[in-house]
Amino acid sequence: MPCQKRRSRLDAGTFGTMGVGTGFAIAAALLAESQADGSKSPRRVVCVQGDSAFGFSGMELETACR
């Protein structure tokens, strides 16, 4: 996935740290929402991960919703 703007992508690295993407995305979305001013909507956050990585951290979504 190409990245056009500086400092707009988080990457877990190349050392097999599976499952951190969900937490990264939740934190980035909360930060984007807190930084948005009233004139425009917050920046969109997208988490791209595979099924195994989601299996490691999918329950974090339930915790975040609660």
C-alpha cells in the first residue's frame, strides 16, 4: 500500500509482531478523533491485517466497544 504523506502510516516491523495492528488502529482512531476540529471530520484509519493476526487480537475490538 503506497503511502503519500509523511507520518501517516504505522508499521509493526518485519520481526513477526502479529496482532498489534488492531491496537494500533484503535489508538490512531482515538487520536484522530480527538485532533479533529469542528469544521471537518476526523481522518480515516484503516487496519490491514491477515486472519492469523486478527485471531491474536480480535477480542480487543470487543473490549474497545465495551
